[in-house]
Amino acid sequence: MLDLRSLRRPLLGVTAAALLALLVTVLWFLMESRTDLVAREASLVEAEMKAYLRAWERDRIGDLELMLEQAATSPRQEARAVQERFRRRDRGVDSIYVWINPPMSSEPDALQLRGTLVFPERPDVEDTQAVFENPCLTRGRTLSNDGEPAALVAQAYLEDCREERDLAVRLRAASEAARFLSEDERPSEALRALDSVPLNVSGPLETGIRLGVAPYRLVTHRTQRAEILTELGRRDEALELLYRTGLELLSLDAPALDRGMLQYAQWPILHELDDADWDVEGERLRGALAKAERRQRAWREIDERILPLHDEPYSEPSRFVFDQYDAARPFLIYYGTADGGRVGAALHLDQDRLLDMFLGGLRPELRRSVAIRDAAGNWQAGPGVDEVPLFEVLFDQTLTHLRVVVGSGVVDARVAVLERQWGWLLAIVIASALVSFAALYALFRATLQQDRLLERQREFTTRVTHELKTPLAGIRVMAENVQLGAYRTDEQLQNMAERIVDEADRLTERVNQILASARTPTLPRNEPFDPEEAVLEAIDMWGPRLEAAGVRLTADLDATSEVSGDLDSVRDALGCLLDNALKYKRDGVDSRVELVLREEGRWVIIDVADNGLGVPKNLRREIFERFVRVEGAHRGLAGGHGLGLAQVASVAKAHRGSVECTDGIDGGARFTLRLPARR
């Protein structure tokens, strides 16, 4: 057997070594100057930030080059799908532009030609004068000048222009008719006049633009419809139409926004939403408006500076262009050429999204101390705006107009962590020592339990050997007497045979009991049964024995739910509890046993209580283990092997229930068997 005392010296050595290591670490930390520590950590943070920034720029340029190549080489009809795919990827792309550079001219005095925009297409420009002078509008205008009734004027506009193929003219006619009817306080007829044009107002603006209608005409048509809906008392429907129109308007490609369209977002759309306290929708539109303004300025840069940049195609490296005049809302463009310079492409980038991507890749402790500023020191992004600047790092290839400013918070946090490390090391050493002592205690305890288990097994083996040898010896003696002819009459032989069978049955019962305790608890049957039936069978079986021994048995049985399991196993478990009450009854008192059946919540409970010798409190859990018997005066005379209560616990476990021992009657024992009720 392992000598536990031999482990004391190694454990003390390990603990002493850990404490010595902690002492050396703390002394080294205290000897180092805090100034040097701050400088060293600042240098490490700066190197980390520079490495991250270079890697981030390399990855972004690689990503942008791939997207630029894909935009330039995609077929014209797939350009919009490419743009939407770039936006969904959330890589910082707002819009794409593709153009064909002018062919090379051999004439030295040839005029410079602009690049031809391929995507997005420029929307049709409405000839306002031609629409105004369309003949179908003449009669309505004449009737209005003559002061004719509004209904007659509206009818003239709608009937005369009904067959007109130009949707812009029909929309103008419907708008004029609706205006006269609305001024005449006839909003329902005005709404029908607006809806007379076969244009789905609930569809996106892009649909009308593809049909050749100017964007401003479509937006005007919708805002007029919202005014009429408001007159009809349908305020929420009007606001929803304005909000949806604003979102679609501000998501249009820049060429469609470059003709004064953004004024509609300010008035009437945002004005009406603010008056109605639609704050969430208003804030979303303001964010979209800021993006649309940047998109518009980026398009002007492309249209006025990049498209007419060359008089002949040639390949050139891709480059960045940023807004030098609006630091608060700058645009950012990445453009280049493909196919030997014959095709040009540009990506309008969302600077805010790029900065979010940059900051999102930083470690959280470093991100908290970073602020992005422009050349004038204006804050652009990052939470570290209020910290004392420690150093700054410039973008070399991408956002060259910005710089990364790192505050002192990250270094202070690192130094504080280092200053606290000695405490953590001390805690680790103490915890290690506690774990070692706990392991030693657990080892001693496990050894003690092992010794107790071995002692129980030895006692059990002795008892079983004695109890098995006695019936075997009796059987042998009786069999030898029969063999020697000691019994001559048939009656004597029959009597002896019965005694031999009885002894063999008792021996078989002991063996079966031992084998049952060694098996994993299982149920021979698993079916619903009434627990009262099991209780009554146990009373029928043990009642006469208890009565013959002078023990008074009383029962209080309530009606309960059924239980799923094996009735015979539960009956045998109750029999074991009644047998214990009989074995451990107290001399000199009127012995009694109370048996109670009741239901509490989801449990069916069976109590067996007696006024016998009882069970000491420190053994009330241990007695349900195999081979455990409560020793003491008047206890060892009852016999047994410490298997009965273990079998009861096995039956309870097999039924997904439990059994416990508590105080009984006048110092006796109470065994409570809980079984789950079947619902």
C-alpha cells in the first residue's frame, strides 16, 4: 500500500519553489523603472499599429483592384448587378462607374474627346418647354384662363391627353387636373386624376426612369399625391409614401441626382416627416442624404476631371482621389483602366465604412484608444478622441489625407496590467498550494474510504460464509443420514426431504439476494400501476408477521395517481422496509409501524415509520450503500448482510425516484420512498 507520509516532502518542496518564484518576479518588477516600462510598451504598441496599418492597406488595395477589374470587364447589362453585389458585400463601395476612353487620333490638331460613360446611364432630360407646349394641354389651359369650373378644366386635361404616348406629357396633364380639383376641394377626384396615368406609383423610381420619365417628374408626381392623401385625412399613408420616395430618391445613381433632385429630400419630404415627429425615419433619411451628397460630388469629380483627363487611351496605375474642400463629408474615389487603357472604371468608396473596417480589425484594448483625424486635426472616427495623444501613424497608400492617432490609454492599461501581475502570480501560487493540499486531503480520504470498503467486504464475506456454511452443513448431515438409512419409514424420509428442500430454498434466497445487489438496477416490467395495490400486497404479506411479533401496523392510504414501473419491485422494497422495522424493534415498548401513502406535486410518496432503534444521523445516507449495517447494542442480533436498503435504493433509482431516512416515531426511523406520478 502507498505510504502517504512519503508525499509530504515533495509537496512542501513544490510549494516552496512556487513561493520563491513569486518573490523573484515581484522583486524584478519593482526594480524596473515605470518610465522605462511606459516607453517600452509605447514602442511595442507603435510597432503593432504600423504593422497592422500596412497589412490593412495592402489587403484593401488588393480587394479594390479585384473589384475594379470586375467592374471594368463586366458586360454593360450586368453592371448594376455588380454594383449591388459590391454593396451587399459591405466592403465600403457606394457606386461604380465604367466608361470607354476615346480612340487614339492620328491628327495632331484633333479635338480632345471625353470618355463615354457606360454605367450608370445618364437619365433622359425632359424638354420642359416641349412638354408645356404639347397641343393636348392647350384646351385645358385655355379653359382655366377663361375661368371655367375646375371639373371642366380637369376633364379637358385628362381627355385630351389620354392617347398621348409621351408619359411626361400625360403626367403633366394628370398633375394639372389634380391641382385644379384639389383647389376646388375635391381631393378624391384629384387622387383619381393622378392615378389615371398607367404608372405604378408604389413601384421603385428606377422603373419610371427606365420608361424614359425624368426623375424630377416622378418625384413631383409622388409628392403631389402625398398632399392629396393628407387632404383626405390619410396622413400616415402620405408620410409612408414620402418616406419611401425619399429612400428611393437618395439611392439613385449620381447622374440622376445631379439635376437638383436632392432639394426634394429636404423639402417637402424631411420637412413633413419632422412635422409629424417621425424621428427615426427622418434620421435614416438624413444619413442617406449625406451619402447621396457625397455620391453627387464624387460624380462631378469623375464627370468634370477624370473622364476628360486623356486624349488617348493608355494603361496607368490605379489611384485614389479624395475631396480636398469638404473635410466634414469627403468623398473618396479609386479609379484605373483596363483592357490596355480602352476601358476606365472608378469605385466611389464610403470613407466611413472603410474606417469602420479599419477600426474593427484592431484588438479591443487598442481600438478604445484610437482616433482617426484629418490633416487639420478634425476628428473623423474612433473612440479615443478624448485621450492624450501618444503618437500618430499616417496612411501611406489609401487614406493619405488621414492619420491614426493613438492615445495613452492603451499604454496605461498595459502598464496597469503588468503592475497587477504580481498579485495574479501570488494568487496562482496560493491556488496551487491549496490545490496541492486539497489533493493530499482527497488522497487521504479516498484511502480511508477504500479501507472502509475493504473492511465491509471482509465482514460481508465472513457473514455470508458463516450463513452459507450452516445450511450447507445441515443439508449434508441430513443427506448423510438418509444415505446411511437412519430413516426407514416413508414418513421419516418425506419429513427429511422437506427439511432439505427448506434449507436449500433459504440458501437459494440468500444467493439471489447477493446477486441482485450486484446487478445494475433495472425494471422487469415498466407499466402503469396503482401504488396502493403494491402497498396493500406488502401489508398482506407482512401484516401477519408483524402481528405475530407484537408489532401494531396502521395504514393511512390516500388515492393517488398511477406510477410507471414494476409493481412487484415496489412491493418487495416496501417488504424490506417492513422487515427492517421488525428486525430493529425496541424491547420493552409497544412496537408500532405507520404506513402512509400520499401525493405531493408530481411525486407519489410512501412513508414507513416505526418507533424502533432508529438510525444515527451520520449514517442515514450511508445505510443505502451495499454491505453497510448499523452496528451497536441489540443491532447485530437481527442478522442480514447490509443489502436490503441498498436494494430499496436501487428500486427507487430504477423508477427515477428516491428514498431517504429521517426521524421516525419516538426516536425510531422513517423511510420515505418517492416515485414520480404518471400524468
